[in-house]
Amino acid sequence: MKEILDKLFQHATLSYDEARGLMGDIMGGRFTDAQLAALMTVFRMRSVTAEELTGFREALLATRVPVDLSEFQPIDIVGTGGDGKNTFNISTCACFVVAGAGYHVAKHGNYGASSVSGASNVMEAHGVRFTNDTDSLCRSMEGCGMAYLHAPLFNPAMRTVSGVRRDLDVSDTGIIAEFKRHSPSKGWIREAANAEQIVSGYVRGGASALSVLTDAPYFGGSLSDLRRVRTRVDVPLLRKDFIIEPYQVWQSKAVGADVILLIATALTPEECLSLTLLAHELRMEILLELHDERELDYVCDDADMVGINNRCLGTFVTDPEHSFRMAEQLPRDHVLVSESGLSRPETVRRLRAAGYRGFLMGEAFMSAPAPDVALSDFIRDLRHDSEGVRHA
């Protein structure tokens, strides 16, 4: 990467082979956050050349999940990525019109990045179940003249480009929305909740990252919840469980987790570091959870994120003020996450001012009639509060 960056900073452009190799290395997770930030800075200062774009494209194609729909000679109708106005999706509407006129359409899209009406948002709202199974897509093409290709299912390598730590650091909200059926202290919150539906709603609502509880006895979760969710979303996923053995780290990778929770209370510092290094070897990040000052020795350079659990393990009472008390003792070169007991935008705004960048929230959304709407409203109020503070 150093040679590539030196070349780019000297205003040189990349050859096709250099661009293809660079994108392959990025998707392979072989660069640090600082290196990627420097690379993005270069390309924000100038346009990408046609040769560079071709190289990037070929690297992406090499990691794609192929599907052959050539027998239908379909038309691929694409949009601009949204206009940020939360109105309607023109390119997806055009697909319906073209398919209705008797032509075959292969629509490739994703959840909206600048609005709530991305192609995947629209299709999901109409009951479409995303798949990359060729037979299913062919049946769809035969039945209604259209097949929908949900981008994350066909470009899995893109998940390695952006980790939870980086996403939280640049997010203006930092909300990690959690799927949680049961609480040890409150009992069932939403016993029959469907993980795919709830988490897809969280994505529509604007979550920066997602957390899925996979522990069954205490939280009513399962590994299959996370595995199914992984096929529906490309937002970073945290596996939240009592991880104490190496096999659980391998297991987390196998079901699609991007980050795992390591609880200091359940591990020795040596065990915690060993599991952290294994997670990094498997290209996952870790969220190190602390409960009090006695666990500060667990924090090391290898910890990607440091979380403060606001729940007292002895009484199960939550107190967000605990995060404020711990903030002064935490290293500022780590991404800090406040966990549990968060329900008010004002509290999150104050925590952000105190140095936190991630906010793990579950019960506040899961206990609402519509979790996705509760999240969307919370983020709207949070942004409104922040705007008010900036203009004050």
C-alpha cells in the first residue's frame, strides 16, 4: 500500500493491474483504517480514470456470486443511488413498467444510502424475499418478467471494506440496533419476533450497525438468527453472546459476524487477548465490554472498540451515567461504545460529547409496537437535537 500511496500523492494514476490489485487487497481486508482513509483522500481530490475504474470493476467481478439469466436476455435498469428526498424510487418503478410491457428485467439494487426508498427497501416492502439462487430467480423471471438481485448477496466481499469501528467513527448517529427477544431481568420482550424482519427494518430505519443476540437460555436467541440475518443485510453485524472459547470465534465467522463481543468479566486478560488475535486473524473486529474500573487493564491496542455496560450485574439496574463516570478513564484512541439503558436522544447526544461514538440499544426499540419506526423516530430526534445545539 505504501508504494501505491506514494505514487498517488505524487499525482500519478494507477495502471489497470495496479487498480485491480489494490481493490483485491482492500476487499481482502489487508489494509489498516489509516491507509484506507489516506487512499480515500486521494480519490476525493481527483476523478478516477477510466483505466483505474476498469481495474476496480474487474476485481469486484472476480469476487461476485455469478447468476446466469442470459436465456431471458434481460434489461438491467439502474438508478443514481437516491436523491435524499425520501420520495419514490424512479428506477425501480421503471422496472415494473418495462416488465409489464413484456420485457424481461434484471434489477440489481440495495437498501437506500441517501433515502428510505432504495430498491431493496421497495422490493422488501412488497414482500420479495431476497435470494441468489439461480432457479428461484429464473422462476421469478418466468412468472412476472422480473428478477431482483439484492447486491449484498452477490457481492459478499464488500463486507470487508468497512468495519464496525470505522462505520461508527464516521457515523453521525452511531446507533447499533439490537435484536433481542428476551431479557434476564424483564422476561420476554418480543417472544415471537422474526430476526430477518426486525433487522431489515433496522436497516431501513438508519442503524449504523446491528447486534444479534445468539444466546438461547438468557436471551432467546440462536445462531440461526444471525445466519439468516446475514443473507438479508450488508450492515456490519455484531454477534452478542458469552464467547469464552476459540471454537465460538470460528463459529461466529462461519455464520457471518463482522464483530464479536468479548466480556471482560467472563475472561482473564490473557484469554481475552488470545480471542482478540484469533478474531483479527479471521478478519473480524472485537467489542471489549467493561463493567467497572477494575477491568481497565483489559484494554489494549488490539481492542477495536471498548464498550461500557451500564447495567449493574448485581442488581440488573441500568444507569447511563455510568458511561459518563467511566469516560474520563478510557483511552481516546479507541472507539467507545455505551451499552444498555439508553432511551433518550438527549442522553446519546451528551455521551457523544463525552467521547462515545457507538450506542448499543435494544429494548428501547424491541419493546415498541414497530421497532423500525421507533429507531427511525429516535434518529430523527437525535439529529434534530444535534442541529439545535449547533445553531444555538
